[in-house]
Amino acid sequence: MSARFEPPNAFRSPRYAQLSTFMRLPYQKDPRGLDVAILGIPFDGGVSFRPGARFGPKEIRSNSLLIRPYHPVLRTSPFSRLRVADCGDVDPNPLDIVDTYGRIETAVGEVLAAGAIPACVGGDHSISLAILRAVARRHGAVALVHFDSHQDMWEEYFGNRYFHGTPFRRALEEGLYQPKATVQFGIRGPVYGEGDFELGETQGVTVVRAEEIHRQGVAAALSRLDVVRGRKVYVSFDIDSVDPAFAPGTGTPEVGGLSSAQTLELLRGLAGLDIVAFDIVEVSPPYDQSGITAMLAANVLFELLSLISLGRP
Ligand SMILES: [Mn+2]
């Protein structure tokens, strides 16, 4: 059994009609034998504003067709070094977030039990809590690199403890990640009050606001990653960390964000980290323009897979 590509002609053929997997990868439901298992998680029942992220996996798949297999900056061919497959979608319960969490935790747990790295494509950001539950059960409390315009550390919303604005408070309460080994990139936009930042501040979370990245540059931002080095790292990538001029197809856009180029540079700066799982969330195709947001998300997926492949034979 091999999940490898058939280079080189597989990449040169358009095959538009039949391609429905992430980056033309093989479809393989069973994660056993894989190094990385890509899971779609088409759930947006945790959204507070613009819906549609349930269609993210489908659009990211179809906008990933142009991605070629060699990364010339990181100098790696991730699909030669890693056995990667599209393991299909987790079946959510669109009417019940708690039930959906159970389904996600089970599916991600199966990937981890198979010894593969879960690469999760959402879906709204509420899914990160369920993924982190499975990851922490396997690896213990992880370090966290979190790209977002929002901290997603609110207490509740209309009395609901689970939605896409609370996963990193719930995960903190459950001891799933180490706050002092957490870096959040791209935070910006209006909040309800100064107190909204209090939990992160008192718990020692490193926040690199978007304004700081614009003023001081990407290299300075990357220097803040020292707190996660040498640890098992979970990367949570919310597409709304990117400016809506580059990524309009999202549920809760905030102006003044990262450019696509800054995003790629930041991601490449994660080289050398021990990434044990990641998610890419909040792509909402109904609000997208010509697929540019889904295309960016597909490229973020390629960047993260390339990072994981570094150092592998
Ligand atoms: Mn978020």
C-alpha cells in the first residue's frame, strides 16, 4: 500500500473533472500506513456571523489542483518524503456541536492511533477544541501557534460555552495546551473591552498583534517563537488572520490583516518546529471571490505539509 504520487506525469495532467481530493492526493479513508492524514471537517454550527465554512473542505480541494509538488523555498518535495492522503470528511452533526465534537475527536483519535499526523481542514474554528482534545490525549498539553485576528478566548456567547469564539478558553480550561508556550499572530480588530485580553495576559500567552507585524516586520514576529521551540506544536490557522482584501471568503473578517506574502513568510518561519497536528479553518466559500480565499487556504496546507516534511528522508 502506498499513498505516494506517481511522479512526474500525474502532476502535469489537468484531470480537472475527476479531481476531488486535496492536491490530487490519493483518497484513502483508513489512515493506517500514512505519515499525514488530511481530514475535511465540514461543520459551521459554531459560527456567530457569516455562515458557510461547512463548504470549506470542498472548495479548498477544488482550489488545490494547481499546486505542484516541489517547494523551492523550503527545498522539499513533501509528497516524496511523506505518505499523505486525503482521508475524506468527518461526518458532522449539523444540528449539534457537542455531538459533532465527539465525532471529530474520534476521527482525529483514529489518525493519531495510526501514527499519522492529523491535518484538519474546516469548518469553523469551534472544531479546534475537539481536535485538541484528541491531540492532547496522545501528546499531552501541546505548544500552540495560532494565526487569527481573534484570540477566540471569550467566555461564552448568548449563554453557549461552545462556538467559534471560545475554543482556546475551553482548551485552556481543559489543559490541552500550554499557554506560556503559545504564540498568537495577527490579532486585531475591535473587541468588547480591554478585559477581553485579560485571560491571555494573565496566562502568559504571547500575542503578536497585526499592527506589530506591520510596524516591525515578519522577522521580529518570528523571534517570538522561542517559547514553542523544542516542544510538540499544534498549529491552528484561521484564514481571517489574513486581510479580507486577500481572503474575503470568511465568516468574521477584520481589516488591517496580513497579506498573503506575509502569511507565507510567517509560515516558512515555522521551519524546525515539531508540528504534531494542525488545522486550517474559517474559509467560507459563499463569501469568497473567484476562489481566492480557498486557493490561499490550499497553499497554506501545502506550506504546512512542506514544513512537516523537512528533516524527513
Ligand atoms: Mn478563529
